[in-house]
Amino acid sequence: MSEKYYLIGIKGTGMGPLAQILHDQGNEVLGSDIDQFTYTQAPLEQAGIKILPFDAQNVLDNQDATFIRGNAFEDDQVEVQAALQAGVKMISYPEAVARQIDQATTIAVAGAHGKTSTTGLLSHVFKNVAKTSYLIGDGTGHGVAGSDFFVLEADEYRRHFAPYHPDYAILTNIDFDHPDYYHDLADVRSAFVDFAKGVKKGIVAWGDDPSLQKLGVDVSVYYYGDQAGRDDFLISNVKKTTAGSTFSVSFKGQDLGEFAIPIFGQHNVYNATAVIAVAYLEGLDLANVRAHLLTYPGVKRRFSEKKVQDIVIIDDYAHHPTEIQATIDAAWQKYPAKEIVAVFQPHTFTRVIAYKDEFAQALQAADTVYLTPIFGSARESKGTVSAQDIADALPNGAVVLKEDDISPLLKHRDAVLVFMGAGDIQKYEYAYEKLLGQTLPDLN
């Protein structure tokens, strides 16, 4: 039976995909958000989903809808406040996702890093092998009637994944992040352990992470990695080229064969192995899995490439030191003969305070480093640190760009410029493209 849904914050990286899933299921879907263009709104517009500006009147005009409240909004947000005052039916984003989980065999991907990349790869493979609905944190979602599988990205921020009780979970890692909410690594670990205790059939976890070795759950845990005697899904014979990586996988001594991926960096070998592991546990045809790993196009804002003349521009969401390290590693694998230039926008003041030295260490892997001013958040509009603090921690220093002058980037030729950040780093990227004289199409 068709229902009506109104999503407050419909352009969010999770809310947008949820709106697409609900729409694909035959429901009436609309919502509201900021007027500023975001990369997540194009799929909504293509589906014909109406996006309104925030306005209390929207609530009064749609009181017959079930309102879904985005994670970013407190009770004083204009539409949330109006919904509470009007007494309309309103649920949270995690509650809405939890309802989807009950409809198919669900695989949730959680971790401090690698969630989106792994969820995208998992969704791509499974949708080509079985009927699969999916929700990816790059703004992509799709619903299929009578799905065999439901694949979703599960976000640990503020324990948003707490209501989820999936059949399987892929846990990519546990690391200290979101210092505006979590106190320390132990606090983050406790959130993941609580989530893991709700998994029904099995957990596929990265073997190198010591925190994941101490989950203490009743459900079966299968580790993936490259350490014989420790990992259940064992990676071997890794070969990296400028076209991607090939590697072999075995399960408790049973050879599962050789696999290849057209993406870069050691982290993506691990991500692909996690996908292979879940497919094997569910009895899927590994020949089909092998074939569709090769056709993976990537996800938005994860090593997305553009090119003009001798300049390669890479756009990536990396905003934590571990992610920066992985992104630069991938750039070196694909472009070993070019200069690698990192253009990084620090995201939130608390994260810079927590990770200033780690940011500097990760960025050292690039030939040259540029920084932009810190991108704050609704909760952090100012702080006691600046991008210059990271620049000062770099042995060779870094240039802090001004918003109105990115001309220093033009001196690099035959180079790879890697724009990284979770804020509005793309405005610097687009300004650079404009300086180069054209707007460039995505290669992927």
C-alpha cells in the first residue's frame, strides 16, 4: 500500500538515498532542504521528487505524510518545531532505515573509514547477482520490490546505527573520530560493540584492527586480511598496477580463486575481500562476483577523476588522517610517475585539535601540500586552531590558500591534484578548473 513521506533534510547523504528507495517502492515522496546546490540532489530531481525550501508552512500543507527527520536537526529547526507543534507523525532517519531492514536479508557496512567505498562496491556486485536494494552514503539509493538483499551504509556518528539489527555486518575498522561527540577510542569502540551485538547471522571484520579482535559477541565473526593463522578470508599474491589490483582469496584453507578490481590502494583490496566474504557466506556464485568486481565504476566523491591536458584532478571525501593516507596511496599507485599535489580542507575545529599531527604525517606522502581554511559545522562555527597549525606541523610546510586566490595551484604541470575534504572543498576544485579554462567531465 502506497504511503506519503516528507523528508526534512532530503538532500542529506543518507536521506537522499532513503527518499529514492521509498519512491522506487511506489510511495509519494517529497521533502525540504537548503537552496544551495549539493551533489546529492541530482538523483532526486531525476526521479521527479519535489524539493522545497525549509518553511513551517510545508508541515501544515502535508499533515497527511509521515515526516522523516534528518539527523542534523534539533527540535528548534523550523520544520521540526512545526511538526512537533502540529503533532504530525514523525520518525527519525535511523528509525525509517530500520523499517527497511526487516524486508530482506540485510548487510550493513560500518566503520570509521571505508564505509561508502565498501557499500558502493557491495551494492554494485550484489545488484548484478541478485535482487538488491541499497542505500549508499554518497547520495545514491535504489529500491527493488521483493528484494533478496538490502545493503546499507551504517553511520556510527552519535550512535545513529544503534537501531539497526542486520543479518550481516561488514566492519571495516574502529578509529577515534567525531571528537565533538565521542570522548575517546574506548567510547567509539563501545558504540561498535553495541551495534555488533545486534547482528543476527555473521560479522565480517578487518583482521588488522585490534579493536575488532575484541568484539565479544555471540554471532560468528569472520576476519579478512593478509595474516595466515589469523584471518579466515586470507588475501595473498597481491599485484598492483596502474590499472588496478589483482589478488587471491582463500577461506580457511579453501582456495576461492583470483580476483581483480579496477580501483586503487591497498584499502580497496581489503574492501573487495569483505564483499567476496559476504557473497561466499550467502552462497552466491563467485564467478559472477568475480565478473562484476571488474565492472565497478566507483562512488561519488571517492577518488572521482577528471583530466585536462597533463593535469589529473581527483575529488575525494577524505577528511580523517587514515582516509587521507589511503587516498594518496591510491594516487601513487595509479600515477607513479606524476607529481602528487594534495589540496586538503580540514573539517571541524575539534577534529583538527584531535589530529593536527596525524594530518601532517598523512599529508607528507604527497609531493606538495596546500591547505584551505577550516570548514566548520552548525555546531562549530569557530575554534582555537587554524589550517596554519597543520601547515606548521609539516616538515616542508604548506601553503594555506585564500578563498579568493587559488592561483598558486597553476604552477603545477604534469601533476595529479588531489582535492580532499568533507566540507565545500569542491568550490576550490571548481575555481581551479575555471582557472584552467574549462569545466571538465568526470572520467568515471
